[in-house]
Amino acid sequence: MSKEYLDKVYELTEGGDSRALYAEWAETYEAELAANGYATPTRIATALARFSKDKSAPLLDYGCGTGLSGAALHKAGFTTIDGIDATPEMLEIARTKSVYRNLDLADPAQPAPITPGAHSMITAIGVIGIGAAPLSLFDELMTALPRGGLFAFSFNDHSLEQPEYEAKIMEWTDGGASRLLCREHGDHIPGKDLKSNIYVLEKA
């Protein structure tokens, strides 16, 4: 039996160029995740909704993929959602969701294509970690937020085994550059017995 893409993606190195795999995966991505009970988008959308003061304010869904995350955010009440992803095949599917105001293509070899201060909320749902975007993206996204902006994101159990992931959060909170509003451990992909921490940070 051939491996599912979910198995293959966690064999990639952190920060590696995974675009070829995600391009192949685009057509069956949502079905495979649904079959394995992908829970993190709804968990993050629900947590962010608890702390957001204005759900109509611009929200950037970074690494939006096929739009599963945008659909969860829309369902939670957010109305002005922009998406960015590095895989054109994924973005084409995201366009069919009709939940995004704008969708843009990113180049992983370049800085994140974000206008500083343009979004008062940014999400990175299942985006930063092993088999996905590098930890350096964390600083880029936090830097792009205005004062009082919210960053909602997740680290799965594979990433949490590496101490540098939670250490990155402490870099931003220990010196007072941000405030940790939420940290919750729970289901990520139950079909793979994989959990994640979800977080909401407020930039000081």
C-alpha cells in the first residue's frame, strides 16, 4: 500500500521546499485530512474569535492551502480574510471557497509578501513546523502585525519535540514584546494520533 501524503509530509525537513509534494497533493488534500479528522483549523478559529475585538477587521490566513482554514475562520464569524500560499494548485481550490477577499502566491525563497500593519490578525494554521514553513516565518509574521494585533497559530507534536519552537514564543513574551493569551493542547489529526498546541499572541 502506498503512503498517504500525510505520512510523506512529515518526512520532509523543516523549512524544505515542499511545493512539489503539495502540488501533487492538492486534489486529494481535503479528502485525506477529512478522513483523518483534521481539527486544528476549527480550534484556532474558535480561539481567535474569543479574543478578537472586531471580526470584520482584516485577517491574513498565511499558508491558507486549499482554504480549509479560511472556511473555518469564516464560519467563526470573520468576514475580511486574505490568503497567502506558496502552491498555485492549492490556491486554485481556495478560490472556489468564496471566503477570501484576496489570494496571493508566496515564494518560499523570499520574505513573506505582507504589507506591515495591513492586517490586525494573522493566522498560521498548521503552517510552521516539520515538513512545512521554517521557524523564521514566525518573526516575519509577528513583525508585520500592528500593536495590539493578534497572531493565532499551531505547533504539532512533531514540532513540539524540538525545544526551539516554544523557545521562539518565549523570545516574544519574556521581554514583553507580546502577551500569550491562549495555549491549548488538543487534537490535530486524530486519524494519525497527532495532537497540536494552538496559541494566540497579542503584540505589545
